[in-house]
Amino acid sequence: MCVALGGLGAGAGPSGGPLARPDLPVDLFNPGVAVAYFGLVLLVVAWWRLGKLVRQRAGQRQPRTDELLSTLIMWAAPLLIAPPVFSRDVYSYLAQGAMVGAGLDVYHEGPAALGGPFGLEVPAIWQHTPTPYGPAFLLLATAAATLVGGHMTLGVLLLRLVAVAGVTLLALTLPPLARRCGVPPAAALWLAVLNPLVLLHLVGGAHNDAIMIGLLAAGLALATAGRPALGALLVTLSALVKAPAAVALAAVALIWARQADARWRAVVGTALVAAGTTVAMTWVAGTGFGWVGALRTPVTADSWSVTSVLGRFTDSLLAALDASLGTAPMTAWRLAGMCAAVAAALLVWGRRRTLGPVQGVGLVLGGVVAFGPVVRPWYLLWAVVPLAAAAPHGRAGRFAAAACAVLTLVVLPDGFAPNAGTLGFAVLGGCLAVALLVTTAFALDDGLAPGLAR
């Protein structure tokens, strides 16, 4: 509720309509940041303590699946009707959908070619860039933009419902997948569904990653349930939202080969299903295969990633030595990152019998995120979902949980870079939450709050 309330004044609301951010001076905008960060810290601590309950030893009372899903609904409810928070990508989705509806080529032109209410809400950095999303998502975005016309508020809420549908699919398919992997469903739900990144960026920010990971989990669940062809179809649809999900096709082929005891038939079957689904979806969407070349769109000079940071540092160092090489350092570091991701994938492939196909997907996608040219906090969920289903208490699962807790706090509610004022109020809100938690802990220890203790 605090995050939603803070988002009213400090979120990424549109310029007009009921979800618009009030035109407030800075001294009134910053308290919204403090309120949002007060809620963020409480949410992260609540999630972490809930994880301790989930990890209790056998014989102790552990949360049931239905209790965890009820908690998810209560945590997510305030964000359903709040303005977009932590990102303005939802406006890009609406603009791209409207562009397809207007007959514009979204793989060669940016939202600037559209204009209008949707195009004007897109941040300047993305105004002239083509979309990197596949035809499966563009079909959804086009349908949403067509249904709402130019109504911004309805468009945002409709795409948020699409994201919620993806989270719902994830919540329904993850427990059976976890059981088949020998993992308690409660542990998988805690790590992958009640995750603060899911609440803030998939529900609050309405990111299309919700559809991607929902379809990914459903495809893996069907494959492990003895329906690998359907699993391959859903995984391909996931990749036609965002391309990295295609990694899971290798896992489907492995699962299919074990079930049918026929390696080449499984490989050929997976390839045929994937190719057929891709061609059919591209034909239905009518957008062509330009998305393959547009995959570089998220890669900007100020991208978050290890390779981008190293590239900028190297470029600055060379410039200080009066030996600038232009874009060569950035290109070299990003190429090194791609090689590292491939090496990590080969290492996982070599240990596929020990790790299992589902955990292998999580580790490979983790490598893609860690060594890729661009990283956003919610990208980590690509790896978290398979890891939660196969190994939530393993080393990689524990590291992913800690990384999610940290990354929850690194993006401001409006999605833009912080300045001294907003950063100060964010720290203030977080410190107030910590003070409240410490005071409550002392009260419980001293027996001053027996009602809470019960």
C-alpha cells in the first residue's frame, strides 16, 4: 500500500487522466519517494521472513500453497489500480501496438513515427528505436491498443491485466513443475511468485516479462508431465515474446528424449514444433521477422551490465591517456560477455545429467543476464523461475534470492536515474522502515506486544 501511495506522487504515471502524477514541486514530489521506499523495505523484509517459514524443517508448521497465494493477492492488490511504477515501458508497449494497428513497421521505426497520446509518453531514449519484442507479444499489444483507442488509463490497466494473467499462469503451473522436480511447491512459490521483483515490476510496472516467464513455466510443466510437444509450443511462444526464453527448447528436447528414449526424434520434434509455431505466429501477426535484427534495441550506451560498465571504464581510461579507440572497448567487452555466456552454457550442458534440464535452464539464463550487454532488475526473474522449480535452496537459488532483495531497491518509482534529492528521500524512507522494524523487534523481545507475539 505504501508503494502504491508513493507511486501516486512519485511514480511513472501518464501526463493526463486518473493515473496522472500531480504536477507538484520537487519538495512535494520527494516525500512520495520516501513513502514508496518505506514500503519497499517492509516488503523485502516481509518476503525474507516468509522465506524462513517456508524453509523450516520437516515437522514444523510451514505455509500452505493456498496461504502463499492469498498473501500474493493481498500484496499485489494495491498495485493493480496504482499508476505504473519503476518503469515507463508500458507506454512503449501501447505505442508499438498502435503502430502495428496503423500499419507502421515497428522493427524499423520508433514511437516517434506514431505520435499521439501513446507515442508522446514514451521516454526520449526509446523514441527512435525499433521494438525488440516478438510477434506473440505484438499481437497482445496491438489488441490492447485497438480496444482502448487512445485512452491512456484504460490501455495501462489492460496491459497490467495481461501481465497479471502471466503471473497467474506462473502461479498455477509452478507448483506441479516443482513437485516433478522434487521441490516443495511452497519453496518454489516463495522464490518465484511472491518475489518483490514480480510484484513491483511485473504487476506494478506491467512488464511483458510476466507473459514470457508464465509461458516458460507452463511449457516446462507440460514437458515434464509427458506432453513435450505442447511444452515446446508454449516455450516457443515465450521466446516470441522475448528471445532468451528459446534456451528452454534444449531442456524440452532433453526431457522429450528421456521420455521417448529416442534422442534424434526428440530433437527433430522440438525443432519442427518451434519452427512451425514461429512461422505461424509471425504470419498471424503480420510483422515479419524483423524482430531478429531488432534484438539490439535494449543495448544503449548507459545500459546496466557488467560488460557495459567495464566498457565505459576502459573508454574513460583510454580517453584520459589520450588514446581513445571510439566504440571499440565497449564492443570488445560485450563480445567477451557473449563468449562468457556461451562458455557458461557449455559448462551447464556438460553437467546436464547432474543438474537436470530445468535447473540447467535457470543457470544458462542466469549467465545470459549476468554477461549480457544489458541488465534490468526484472531480467533476473528469467533465471529465478526455473531455479525456483528445481533448486530453490541450492547455491544458485540462494544467490538469486539475495540478488532479488538487493535489486528491489535500486530503481526509483518513476523509473529514471536518481538525483541528490530523490536519493536522500529514498534513504530516509528506508531508514524509517528499518527503525520501525527494530522498534517492533525490541517490543516483542521485551514482551511489550503480546498480541503481536501471538
